[in-house]
Amino acid sequence: MKEPLFSSISKPVRIALCYFLGVVPLSFVGSLWMTYEYWGFLLERPGLLEAAKTITKVEHLVPVDTSTCDVPAECKFVLDTSQTISEILNKSEQDPYYDPYYDSLDERLLRHLQTAGKLPSSFDQALPEGLDLYGAMMQSPIIATPTEGYTNQYLRGTILIGRTASGQQHAFLSIRGGQVENDHYPFYEAIFTIEQNGKTVRYLEGQRFFYEVAGIEGADGLPFAMFLFFAMVIILGGFPTAIVIIIDAFWNRPPSLTPFE
């Protein structure tokens, strides 16, 4: 009669092996969940928010930064004159310290407009009057919650204001956030509809993901998930299973023979 598979293995070891096999899929799911929670995506950064592509007519393209924010209630967007469109798009050729991991974030919206043939020759030199896009952005659900000692109030990026094919006026924001925890920075893309009075805005949709500076930059997405997966399998599954096998082998070792037997 054929013996059942693993019949020669003790019951504690069989239970330990079943436990290990159960840890593997749980570690897979857990690593994906932790990766998404930490980076805001699973395997690779998401592309430009599709809603940005609904703007077919460009009216304003404005680079913005946040005011000093000494008093949080007075924070607002101010014009950022530190870079031109040409400098941003040509940075990879002109700046020896160009790093696509960081610098490509500033290019995402501009590259889309360039490809679509809608990129202006220069940025606007004034902010649209009457629009509190800073306040609307800070009240949106995608704003990251900072850890103690950090703030989420500093924003810097580009605002695109234009109209859809149906004539609806929209504002699209492509924005970097300040450090919300050690070496951890958010990047936001959000679109708002501008009501007919030209002053009221309403959040429609957005996305957020994170990047690191002087931290584990470049190890996001798939590498991060793989590291977590193997670490969880080894720590949560491998070590306990190995301990059970070692103890079982020690407990069931054959008795030592002595010269008097």
C-alpha cells in the first residue's frame, strides 16, 4: 500500500510547512499593499492624469510656488520665476546633474502640451485673479498628511487653465509637495472645474504618489515590493518554520548508544 505523501514527516513539521506555504501568498499581498501605501503606486509611477488631456484649449500656463507661510492661514500661490519653459524641457541636455527620477516630474505636463501642439512659448507672468487654487488644492482629498515635525503646506509646480471641447473651464495642477516625513515628498496632479463666475472652483479628480530625496530613491515600485516580499517570507515564514524543524529534529533524534548497551 502506497504511503501518503509526507507521511514520514512529523506532525509539527507538517504544520510548520503548511504555515510557511500560507505565509507566501499573504506576504505577496502584504508587500503590494505596503508598497502602494508608501509610494502611492504598485509597480511603476502612473502616467499623467488622463483628465489633463481633456483640456483642449490653453488659456493660462503659470509656474507657482508657495509664499513663505509664516502664518499658515496666509499661505497662497505666488508666481515662480526661477525657470522658463525652455530651461525645464532642456534641463536634461544642459544640466550635468539632471536626474530623471526627480526632474522628469517638472516635465510631465509640459511634455504632454508639447506633444499635443498646445505648449505656449513662455509661461504667463501673472496669476489669474480671484482664483484660490491653493486653498482648493489643500482641501482636496489627495493632500498627504505629514508626520509630526513636518508640514504639507509648501507646494510648487505648474497650473494649466483652459477649456474642454465642451467649453467648460478647468484648472489642472501639476505640483510637488514639501517634505511630509524624512526624505519623503509627494507629487500631486489634480483637476478642478471653474464655475461660471470665474472665482469658484470644485475638485474633480486627482492622483498622488511619492518620491524620495537622499533616502531610498530609485528603489520604489517593483524593487521595493520585491524586497518587502522576500523579507516578509524569510522573517515571518522562514525563521519560524526553520525553528520548528530544528526543534523537532533535536527532540526526535535517535538515542545515543553507550558502551554498556
